[in-house]
Amino acid sequence: MGCVFCDIIARRAPAHIVYEDEATVAFMDIMPIHEGHTLVVPKTHAADAFEIDPEEAAAAMRTAVKVARAVKAAFGCDGVNIFQSNGPAAGQTVFHFHIHVLPRWAGDRSIALRREYFAGDADLQRAAERIRKAIEPQS
Ligand code: AMP
Ligand code: ZN
């Protein structure tokens, strides 16, 4: 099965690449939410956060921080979102792990998360316990 981001990394597909190192590539999002919207990908294919080697994810985040600083300097934006999505339910549409670097301007309404759950302290405690138990087998 083809992967468009693997094709971009291998220069089989066109992209406006802004940065590359041994582990990562950064290029312009083809359908930017704002001017300067950039994507960062690890060179090694992994679909999402459930699958990726954490070291590859760390390398991608290092590049995302570098790109975020460059985007802020280049466009003079007020803020930058650094985010990524895992699975269709989370809005993922390209199944090669990628980090969005999205410039933001005060008062823009391009991305707003809507809260669908209201927790009391006991709810937070129960949720924390479930996550602690799930983290243990990984460490
Ligand atoms: P996500 O919804 O997090 O999976 O984001 C996928 C992003 O990839 C979207 O913002 C798309 O606009 C972008 N995208 C899809 N195909 C390409 C491409 N060939 N070159 C650059 N960006 C792309
Ligand atoms: Zn890929």
C-alpha cells in the first residue's frame, strides 16, 4: 500500500520541503489552515503514536520545535499549535505519523476544542488510576 509521506521523503512525490535531517523531514501542508502551516514526519514509516518507536517521535518533536520557532520568526504569528492526530476518530487522514506546526493569530477561530466531558475530582482520580495501570506494562 502506498504512502504519500514516504513518497515525499523519497522525492517520488512533490513537496515544498523546508528542513531535513537524518531522521526527519518538514514540508508545507498542501491544504494549509493558515499561511505557514507545516508538517514534520519521521523518515521511518510508522502509522501513528501507537506504532512509532518513541525515539523517532522524539526526533520529530525536536524538529517540530525548530520549525515552530522558524514559523514564528517568518510570519510574526502570535502563537503556534504543535499537534498530531492518531486514528480516524482523532481526525487522522494520512497514516504516516506527522506533527502539525500551525501558526496562530490572536482571535483567529481556526481550531477550537470543545469540551464534551465534565469531571469531578473522583472522576479524575479514577481516570488517573486506569492510566497508571496501563502505563506499568510498558515500562
Ligand atoms: P491529519 O488530518 O492530521 O492526518 O493531517 C494530514 C494533513 O496532511 C492534512 O492537513 C493535509 O492537508 C496534508 N496532506 C495530505 N496530502 C499531502 C501532500 N501530498 N503534501 C502535503 N500535505 C499533505
Ligand atoms: Zn509512510
